[in-house]
Amino acid sequence: MYSAAAAAAASPPRRDFISVTLSPEEAVGAGGYNNSKAWRRRSCWRKWKQLSRLQRSVILFLFAFLAVCGVISYTSMGEPWKSLTNKSLDDQRTETEIPGLKLANPAVLPAPQKADANLGDYPELSPQKLQKLPHVRRGPSNLQIKPPRRDVKLKTRHGTSRVVEELNQADKEEKTEKSVISWRGAVIEPDQSTEPPSSKIKESEKPSSVEDVDQKEPVPINERQMAVIEAFRHAWKGYKDFAWGHDELKPLSKSYSEWFGLGLTLIDALDTMWILGLKEEFEEARKWVSNDLVFDKNVDVNLFESTIRILGGLLSTYHLSGDSLFLEKAKEIGNRLMPAFKTPSKIPYSDVNIGRGTAHPPRWTSDSTVAEVTSIQLEFRELSRLTGDEKFQKAVDEVMKHVHTLSGKNDGLVPMFINTNSGQFTHLGIYTLGARADSYYEYLLKQWIQGGKKENELLEDYVRAIEGVKKHLLKRSQPNKLTFVGELAHGHFSAKMDHLVCFLPGTLALGAHNGLTADHMKLAEALIETCYQMYAQVETGLSPEIVHFNLHAQKGHKDVEIKPADRHNLLRPETVESLFYMYRFTGDKKYQDWGWEILQNFNKYTRVPTGGYTSINNVQNPSNPEPRDKMESFFLGETLKYMFLLFSDDIDLINLDKYVFNTEAHPLPIWAPA
Ligand code: DMJ
């Protein structure tokens, strides 16, 4: 083993090298291992003395050199290290704190000057404003409602993408929050936009429910409303158990039927669930819409039916819930329906293949139904307003303008068919307010209301048509002198009235409420009495599909006659719809009582014990009403919704100065206040 001591003894005294090695022998010495401090000090000193002068100088120099290096490197490396430490803390804060909290809860904001400066740069994004973004939206408290994307399109000069990210992050965080939110439709304020789509799109993309916070105590639900909720739950149970995701429930055979294969009942019922406060059901249905509602299907759908039920249902649910999922779906179906308008006359075809993007009239004709082509406007106009894409509104406005100019009307009354090639009315001379024409009249008034009562042509056509009804179609029955709306065929009056016509009292009342003459209200009162009698005079207390009124008094005859082919009841809404309007505008409790009778009779004759309600074949036979084994989607979309609203004393539960119902009972915002 080579040691310093041995080297020193064997070599000449002047050495050019240094070797410092600790040998165990030396360390331990003869006495073995001795670790005492005194011995170590002595031993080190002895060693030091044994070193040559040169060796000692070199060692001292080395120590001094290392000491100087140490001091220098400490001062030069300290700063970066310090800043690195601080930076990583900042980073942590940025990642874990800023996105949600900066927007939703300034109290826990980190206070980086940078962040404040950014907000200051963009007044639109001041903390107060940001809190107003739809993070706190009305709706079921545990629904994970995502604010509409357009909120992130707030104008920024150069910070857009960062803001977008932050808002997105805030969205995500919001999803985990349990907020205290009123669930009820009663408190929802629609967006009062004042301008048509072209100039107001981004701002008006706001759903109706976004801005306002509950101002007043919620009105408690009464017993009759509870009964409606119970009825809805029973209907929903059947649908859920046997028809989930399909178009209609067949409650007796415990199966389903498909019409378009688009979950029609589920979509039609969404906003009803929202209004009734059925949180769990809504959530479950929302999941289906999110995961399973697919429009890319090779399927023919009817333009009118899919517009009023699907597009209308999605738009109103978007407005009530503020959930952008429904707007996205509405946009998609809206786009897929557009090929219907590619016709020589621009009067749309009745059918569209939403997967292929093709459209066609029914196989036997190139005609479309007048009510169908003129009752899609509320929905497409609203879609334009929300998306900023004018094509939807343009297409449907063109239809209205064209129909406005057409000849073949009779004092404002329109025929039932219109040709998609020529754009002219066909089958002239037949006038009805029932099937194939009904909602033309309804949508004249409602478009005028939706657009802020500015579109005079619509109002003119409506008022003229009501005059036409009075002149040509109104008569009184015997023995009770019920005022009813009949039909005209080539100059011959028929005392036939569809149950569908019972939308008219409600529409007339709505017109009177919006400033039309008092005789509209008078007529509404007379007609709703008639519609009620169409139930009350029948053995089951349920109206048939069509009645004929007696014009001449005959002993033992009632006002209402029913033909065997017409004695079915499809759970239709029109009478309860009108009862709702009448009660809203008059406060007369008899309308609620009439509606209550009707609900009880639905429960008595159409309720299927295992879940669901069924249409029936014979309203005249209480012992066997002959169930038809089908629950129409409008029973949930319309009938039960209108019942619930009828029994409510809260005028803000879908306020009629803020919302206008489409013909499938889906409320859409009125664009401007009167
Ligand atoms: C619904 O689809 C709509 O109310 C439409 O306007 C007429 N028919 C049914 C209800 O009866």
C-alpha cells in the first residue's frame, strides 16, 4: 500500500508532487482505533508539520481558491434560483387557481397584476361582467349545464384565445359546482332582443334564461298541478319502460312505434319536464339527447312535424335551460331540413331525407299542405336569430310573403293545398280552420307577436282572416246556441268542426291581449264554451276528433252529433291550450274547473295501469272506450304542459308578454317588448 509517510521517508526531501492518503495503520496506531478529538488534532498537526513548505503552500492556495469560487458562485446563482422558485409557485397558481376562480369568484383570485391588467384592457371582461356570464343559470341545480359557446366570443383585441381557454376551464369547473338555482320555468326571463337576426345575432344568442336572478318568491305548486305532475310521471314511466328513445309509446302492447326514429316523445317532452320541475327525468333525457340523438340518418321526415316538435322543442329547451347542447342540436336539424325549400316555387316540399339531404313531395301529388308550409316560421326565424345565419329566416319569410300575395283566398281564408311547382293554391273553394289550414292562422298572429308587432302584413292577413271566419264559418247550434266554426265547400256550409279548431279561442284571446279589438275576446269566450261542450256533452267527457253541430232543434238531440268514424280521441291539446289562455287573460276559475274535469276524464278512460296513456277509439262508450294503443308525443309536449300552466296562478310561469308558444306548445322568446 502506498502512503504519504512511506513516500516521504524513501524520497528526497524536495518533492514535486503531493499525495495525501490516510492509512488505516496510521489512523488506528498501535493502540487500535482511537477516535478521540485530541488525538486527531495532534495527528493532523503532525502530518501538517511533516509536509514540505511547497506542499503546504499548494494546499493553502487550493483552499483559498475553492473558498473564492464558492463565494462567487453563490452570488451569481442565487438570483436565478430564487426566481425559479418563485416562478414555479406562480405557475402552480396559474394552473390551479386562475381559470375558474378568476371568473366566478374574484375573492380567491391570486392577485397577479398581469391578470388585473388584462381585465382592465377589456371592459367587457371586467369581473362584474364575467360574473354575469351564464355560470349561474336557472335550471336543475345538479344539471351540468354548459354555457353557450357564444359567451366566449366576447370582443377582445388580442386576448381572445386565452379568454376562451379560461372560460372553457370555468365551464368545466362549473360542472362540478352545486349551485343553488331555482329550477322552475316560472322565473325565466326571455331575452328581449329588439332587432331582427341580421344585426343582433351574437348578442341575442343568449338564451332567455341567462341574465336574471329570481326576484320573487316561487309560487307554490297547487294540488291540481301536482295531479298533472303525477300524470306526467305515469306517462313517462310507460315511455321509459317500453319505448325509451323511440318516437311513441304503445302502452298496451308495451312497445313503441317509429315515425322518424328520432325520439320524438322524448324531445317533445323536454321543456314540459323543465316547466314541471322534473329534474331527474330531464337530466336523463338530456343524456339521451347528448349521447344518442343522431340526425345523420337515411330517413324521410315530415318538414312541418319535425320543425314544430323537434326544432321547436330543442329551441325552447335551450331557452329555458340555457344548455347549448340543445342549440347545437337545433342548428343541426335546422340545416338538415333546409333542402325542403329547394323547389321551383320556394314553397317547401312536405318531406326531407335528413341523412341524404334530399326532399320531395308526397308520392301522389306535388302539393304541400298550406298549414304545414306556413307553420314553421316561428322556429326557423328564431334559429336565424340565435345562429346569425339568415338563410333559415329568409326561406320561411319568402313563403309568407308569397302566400300573402296569392289569389284564391276568400276574405282572408285560405285553401288547404299549395303547389310546390307553381306556388299557387290548389283544390280551391274549400275553407276550414281545422286540419290542413289551422295553424296558418295561428302563425300569422304569433309571428307578428314574435317579431315585436312590426310586420304589418302578417297582422293584416290575420285580422282579415278572422273577419272571414265571422262572415263565412260562424254559426250557432241548437238547442244551446253554441257558437261554432264550420267549413265551407264550394259555397256550401257544413256544420262540421274538428277538435283541432279549438286552438282558435286561445289564439283570439292572445290577439285581444295584444291589442286587437274586444270582439276577438268575445268570440274567444263563445268558442271556448263550445269546445268545452264538445267534451261535456259526450259520454266519457272526452271530445271526439270531429263533431257535427245541430243547426235545427230536434227533440232529444244535443248540440253535438258524432259520426262513428269521428269518435276517437288522440289525447289532443287544443281545448286545454285555449283554456290556459282564457284563464290567463280573464282569471275566471271556471276555465280551470273545466280543465280539471278533462284531466280526470283522461285519467279515467285513457290511463294504462302499467304506464302511459292511450288514445281511444270511442269516446261514447265509457264501459269500453276501445284503447288504440298509442300515446302521441303531443300528450306530453302539449296537453299536460297546458294543463299545468292552466292550473297555475303564476303569470310568470311562461309569461305571455315574453314568450310565444309554437303550435306544439314550445315557448319561444318574443323578440321585442310591445
Ligand atoms: C300538434 O302536433 C300541433 O298542435 C299541431 O298544430 C296540430 N296537431 C297536433 C296536436 O293536436
